[in-house]
Amino acid sequence: MRTRLQRDVEKLKGMVISLGTLVEERYRMAVKGLEVPTNVDLAEKVYNSDLEIDKKEVELEEEGLKILALHQPVADDLRYIVAVLKMNNDLERIGDLAVNIAGRAIQLREQGHTRLVFDYGPMCRSTGEMLKKSLDALISLDLDLAYEVCVQDDEVDSMKRAIQAQFASELSHGSISIESLTNQFLISRHLERIADHATNIAEDVIYFITGTIHRHRGRKTDKEPERSS
């Protein structure tokens, strides 16, 4: 029975790695389509690829639930399966956000804007690094790498705030249509959310290795104002 459980868990691991590889590929394609907005085929390929990721996400969830029902795992096996099921949702959402980025690139091209007002290069690179590190941490169960992703999230948040400030400035100048400017700004929102989901994956790796829930630690929310000492 134990051998069968280990075989099923290894299969689940292969499925989540396969999904992660596909999602990372789609992210890089979406970013490339953003950098070269005249590349119609690349952006549209990402835009039309969502069904493949959705199919893999459903298959992985079904497999994970089947293992829970058949084997009723405990301890490390249970933690791993729970972590993978949570990662599965984050990976599917990253795929959706890559599609959103590709959709924005298509809309901008249709509006006749092939030059971006905002420099997304650093934000795209940092977000891509976080996604890669989170998946590498999952494959190698590297705790230090997982923690690096959590720290890097603050860097991407800072970049997004800088773009938001530039967005407000560009609005006041009125040198570009509000529709086009808003489409461009929303790309930063999508990148920030991808970074958040990569952080979630890293936190799930931390949970599996340590048994400690790491979510929300060190993060401030609008509902939790900073207290003065």
C-alpha cells in the first residue's frame, strides 16, 4: 500500500512540475509579446492557450483528490498533497494573468500603440525570476530559495508603485488616450499578481518542508495599519 502511495505521489509531483513548466513558458511568451507588440502571432498564441492550462489544472486536482480518498495519507505525504493542490490553483491563476497580459498587448496594437509608456523590463525580469525560483524550490525542496521569493515580492511591489505614480503623472499630461494608458497600467497589476502567486507557491514549499504556515507573515494589509511603538 505504501509503495502504491509513493508511486501516486510521484505521479502528482510530475503533473505539477509539468503544469509549472507550461505556465512559465506562457509567462515568458506573454512578456515577449509585450516587448514586441507587433508580434501578433506570439500574443495571440498565449491568448488562445488558456484551455490547455485549465485542462491540466483540473486533471491535477482530480489526481490529488483521488490520492486523498484512496490512501488517506498522513504526515509528510498529506502535507505535500495539500501543498500541491494549493499550488495548482496559483499556477492556473498565473496562466490566466499571462493571458491577460497578452490580451492587453493585442488591444494596444489594435489601438495603434506599439510603444509602451512604462518600462516593464525590470518588473518582468523580477517577476519571471520569482516564478522560476518558486518552481525550482518546489522541484528541489530548497527552503532558502523559497524564502528568497518571499523577500523579492517587496521589490516587485515597489516597482508597481513607481509605475502607478508615473501613471498619475501621464494622466495629467494627456499626451496619450486614457484607454491606452489604462491598458498599459493594468499590465503592472497583472505582473504584481503573478509575483503574488509565485510567492504563494514558495510559501507552500515552506509549509511542506517545515510544517509551518508562512502566509501573511511580515505583510501589511489595508485592514491592518502599522502601529506606532
